[in-house]
Amino acid sequence: MQVSELPRAVAAARATAASLGLAADEAIVLQDSNKLTLRLLPCDVLARVAPVADQVAQLEVDIAQRLAEVGSPVAALAPRVTPGVHERDGFVVTLWTYYEPAVPREVPPAAYADALTRLHAGMRQLDVPAPHFTVRVDQAQRLLADRDRTPALADADRRLLDGTLRSLRRAIGERGTADQLLHGEPHPGNLLATASGPLFIDLETCCRGPVEFDLAHAPDDIAEHYANADQDLLHDCRLLVLAMITTWRWDRHDQLPNGRGLAAEWLGRLRAASGEVR
């Protein structure tokens, strides 16, 4: 989130909580990315705040509620208020349960895979509209075609990324694997280690596709504990995800710390794997 917007975003979260009868004298920033994540005290509620434009907070709230109803391992909405999306001063605010981190914070591979398996099982019970994962591929390709937004990307690397995205999208589609609702980005940053066990957060990224697309976002050793994963499909999905996240890092507006350094490293991995792309 832009630095200039932070005070207004924090104020919007505190005012929203107060309007619902929750005391929010203090706001501690836990994460600042495309969304601002705050711990509000003394009510001890977690607030997620994002600009109104291009947000999908209602989808996230709806899916979280329905997954909780079927016992899926997801973070719960704040229990003391009616679940919903609150708009204030150009921001949308959603309120969630705050979980004290467990020790250790790293979730073991077998527990990680079990949580993801149970999440996918719950998602198969939901019939909700969600974009196909290929929408993200389209977004990455549009970014590559926009030289004003990716001015530092060399032509050869631009061709490598575009060719990788195109060929892997085609290869994955030609497999004809059944699609289902997915988390979209179940990487370690979106999995909390809590006293209640591992819980997934950030459901705004939900999409449809093969489960291997989700597995591609998790550490490599997770797939060893995930039953019936198609290893060839997982290989292609991992390269596709790598090409997408590399493309995002070349966006001139990208704010990820050391984003360009990561982009250069990931391009090297894609060059090395380019002979494997079918």
C-alpha cells in the first residue's frame, strides 16, 4: 500500500471496529503489501484493509464462511461481529480472528500437506464462481506486452517469459485434468501455525484449476506427502508459476523487497529449464 495511504487505512480500520462496538485504541501493522493487515487492540481483532478498487473482499468472506462450515482449515472471521465487508473512506475493511503464532512457526511438510488436502476436500463441496487460473496467465502476458510498465526487462528475457507462459498454459490445458476450486496461492506466507493447527489465510486468490497448480506454490517437499499428485503436471505448474511471479517482479510498480534481485535469480532458473518446457 502507498505510504501516503497508510494513515487513512489505519484510521478506516479503527473507525470500522469502533462502529461495531470493538475497542481499537491501537493498531499494529503485521503486513503491508497489496492489503494492509493490522492487529487491533484491545479488542484483539485482525483487520484487513484494501483500496476499494479491484478488491474481492466479499468473495473472500463468502468462501471463508462456507469453508469454516464444512470444517476446512481456514482462519475464522471475527466472532463478535456479523461477518461482512465494510467500506469507509475509500477502503474496504474485513475483520478476522487474531491467532497467536505457534512455536515453531514453520509447519512440518506432512502437516502442511494434510491441511492442503483437507482444504481441497472442503473446496470441492463449494459451488462458487471463481476465475480460472489461466486468467492470471493472461494478466502476466499483458504485463509483458506493456513495455511502459516493464521498461527494465530485456527483450530476450521478455521473449523467454512470454514463450514459457504460452507453452506451459497449452501443455497444462491439453492434459484435460479435472478442475476444482483452489486457494490460488497456498505458499507458506498464507499458512498460519496456530494452537488449533495449520490454518490457511488470504482466500482472495481463489481460482479454479488442477490441484497441482496449488501444490506448485508450496515448498517442493509438500508434494511428497500429498496423495495422487501428478508429478509431470506439477512440474509444468511449478515452471508456470515461476514464470508468472518472475513477470510480476519486473512491473515498475512492484514493491516487493529485493524484487529485482529475485527476478534475476528466477530468470536464471527459467533459462536453465527452458529446454524442458514443452
